[in-house]
Amino acid sequence: MFTTGVHAYLYLTVACYIASFILYILRVRRAGAGLLITGVALQSLYLLGRGWLGDVFIPNPIFEGPFLLPWCLSLIPLVQAIKEPDSNWGPTLVLVIVFSILSALYAKGMIPPTPKKTAVWSFLFFMSESMAHALFYAGALYGFLSIIGKDQVNGFYSWIVWGFIAYTIAQVIGAVWCFVGWGNTFNWSARHLGSATIWTFYAGSLHLKFIPGWGKRSAAFALAGAVLVFIMSYSSYLREMSFLRVGG
Amino acid sequence: MIKRIWNILGDIKISFVLLMAASATLFTGSLYAGNHYSLFNELNRLRVQDWVADHITLQPEMVWWIPVLFIIMACLGANTFICACNRVAALIGPRKSGSGFHFFHLLTPSIIHFLFLVIILGHLMTFTLGRWQTTPLKQQSRVELGEKKQMLRVQSIRDIFFPENSAMRDRIFQTTATLINAEEKEIDLQFTKPAFIDGHYLFLDKIKERKKEKLETEPAENIQDDENCNKAYVYIEKERDKQEGELLLLIVFDPGLYVIIFGLTSIMGLMIWYFVAQKMTPKNGKEG
């Protein structure tokens, strides 16, 4: 595909997002929304092109976390901007920019997948996990804004709830994938233990709403949860940078 | 007095503390497992009580968190049960007039919590009652399966490689092992496509010979763990007729499997339904 291995598309995507954000701040929101849409389109093409890194179509690199997460994040301001171009879609764009820059710095090749990792369950798992992470980060951002008084007090809560639902979906799909691939619904490995860490943390955080006097502190837990998600996921991605890769 | 203890044990503050304690223990465990992949990988093929009994006296500093995790989850299970029962009693007792839809919507979080208990029990069944057995798989070899000692013969093993003109050449895309049972019925096994026979699931697995020898000669806890979850090297075979990797048959008996899948799927569906339906129900300040 024409975007395969052409990382200029990724760098152009980042440039579009930055320019979009600048226009948003300058209150030229419709033009900013247009650049945002362009950025998402370019990022989508770049992601799709990753499927041919091995000279044969293999979906795995498309669903690699450092590249999929910014795309999932970009859907949030995209939907907000399309529904209402003059609305406040800018804050989440900051997240998109940050994580897109991280992906631009990440190793571009493909880790050769084993037969167990080319099952369709793996793609469904990574998609739902990345979407959950995106929602958790958005929840943390709105939690931060509520702490500094720039957003409604519990405006972040629904982001965390939907992130938790998406994450639970990921756990269900992940359990099926783990079983059909490895014979266990739960694997005693850093990856699975990390996933369970995140799930129990957010399960606890969601209960804060029902503890008198703790509702306001739940914004801090939303922030802490995002830090936990970042540490668990990016420590794993950093380790994977040293794995043998092809293409890119 | 009993009622007071019951209410304290079912307090939602206890739920929060236990969930955070579980999260912290799992986080700690992930650090240990990340640095000792081979050691904790054993736990995927053994019942947890057998593995802990072997290792708790030899490496207590590495395995202590596993019994702690089980204790926390047991407490969380009790707390969840009590809390959910209290809530159901509060909803059913003085039930106000209202639609059945609204009542079921209010009841849904409690059902979700009971399903959480189902999932925990399913995992407990797997960890304590499951059985995992691996056996080498070679052409024309025979495998005995289950209590009925059903005999399976390996008729053929075929590897499919990625295209020769691609960067993925010499790497296995998929393997098909064809087994024949006593009734001469063919059973095909592939990676991620297990077969179910006589209460057991059969999977294909693969290991490189040199790693297998290493694991056989050294205890897992002594292996300097450069081992990790990336098994790409296992599926490279430069010489098709003299393969380095060894194909294995993994035979699994997992009594908790369907309990877990039922619980997870039901929880997922109910959560989605609850929050979508929440937009349709009038806010009365008593939800949740």
C-alpha cells in the first residue's frame, strides 16, 4: 500500500493535529475541525499501510498499541467536532497530539506474529483495549479539568464508566483468546496481571461515587488510574521496542 | 450483633479498600512475573495449590503475593455477596409502585455483582481443579486421552509458511495436525483452533528444543530469565525437513471455563444495557 513504511504520513498527521489545536485556540474552530478530520484520515491510512510491513498482509502491526491508541483517542475529538464544530473538542486533542508524538518516536517495524497471535480474537482484544485506554485518558483529562475548576465536577465520570465497560469487553475477549491460544483463560504473566491491576483499580474507583464525601476525590483517582494505565502499557511497549522487527 | 457485623462486612468502604488492595497485589505480582517469566509460567500448567506448596518454602520472597491475593479475593467475594444481598433486600422489601423495567434496572447492579462472584468462583475452579498435560506430537505417534483412555493416532502434520518472497519467509503461518480416533474419524487441530474430545480441550503448542532441554535440566527459579512472552523465534524453521521446533499436544481439563465465560459475557451485556437504559429512566437520586 502507498503508505506502507512511509512514515511521513505519520509525521504529517501529527502536524495536522498540532495545527488543528492552534486553530482551535484561535477560535477558528471549523477550519480546525477540518484539519482534525484530515489528520484522522491520514492516520487511518498510515495505520492500514502497516498491515503490509511484512510484504504480505498481516493485521497485527495495525493493532499495535502505540499506533492504535492515538487513533482511538482521535475518534473522541473527531466525533465531538463533527457533531458540533463550535463545541469544546480541543482538550482531548492535546491527548491525541501527545500520544501521536510518542508513536512517531516508536519503533516502526512489525514484531513477527506467531500463529497464536494472528487469531481474530487478538485484533478484537487490542481494539477494545486501546479504546478503553483512550476513554480512561479522556476521563483523567476531564477529571483534571474538574479539579482546576475548568469543567463540571463529575463530568469525567461517564468517560471512566464507558472506559471500564470497554475494558471489561477487552477482558472477555482476551480470556477467550488466551484460552484458544494457550489453554488458560488467565495467564500468570506480567501482561495479564497488569490488566487485572487496571481492572480492579477502576472497579474500586467507580465505587467512590457511592461513598459519602468521597465523590470529589474520585477525580484524583481518575488521574491516578490514567497514570497506572500509562505505566503498565508503556513499560510493556518499551520492552517490546527491543524485540526483533521486520519492515518499517 | 450479628446484623451489625453483617452490615460492617458488607460496607462499600470495605469494597473500595479490598479492590485497591487487590489492585496493589496484582501490580506487585506483575513486577515479579515480569522478572521471573519461567517461574510463573509454570503456574499456567499446574494447580495453584501444588505450585505454591513447591515454591513457598524455597522462594517465599517471590511467591508470597499469591496466597495474599487469594485471601484478598476471598474477602472481596464475601463483602460483595453481603453488599449485594443487602441492596436486593432494600429494593425488594419496600418496593414502590413502578414499572418492572425500572425495577429491573435498579436490580441490575446487584445482578452484576453476583455475576462477579460467579467469575471469581470460575477462576478458583480453574486454578485448583484444572489439569494441563503436554505430550510431544510426531507423525504416527499415539496419544491416550481421558479416563476412558481413548486412543488418538497422529496421521499427519502440515506446516504452512508465509510466502517465500516476503519478509516473513521461513516463518510458520499455521500448522495443521490431523488426528484419527478409534472410529477412524479425522480431527484437525490448528493453533488457536482447539478440538473438544471427551471433556478435554486439545491444543497445538510449540517449543524450541534447546529451551525445552534447558527447562528440563534446571529448576525454573534458577533460570536467568531472558525468557519472555515473545515467541517469534519458536516458529522460524529455515530447514523444512529438519525442524528445530517441537510440536506439542496440550490437553486441558478446565472445569471453570464455561463458568468464567458465562459470567464475563453476562456482566458485559448487563453493564452495557444498564448504562444505555439509564438515559431512558427518570433520575430519582436512588440509582446505583
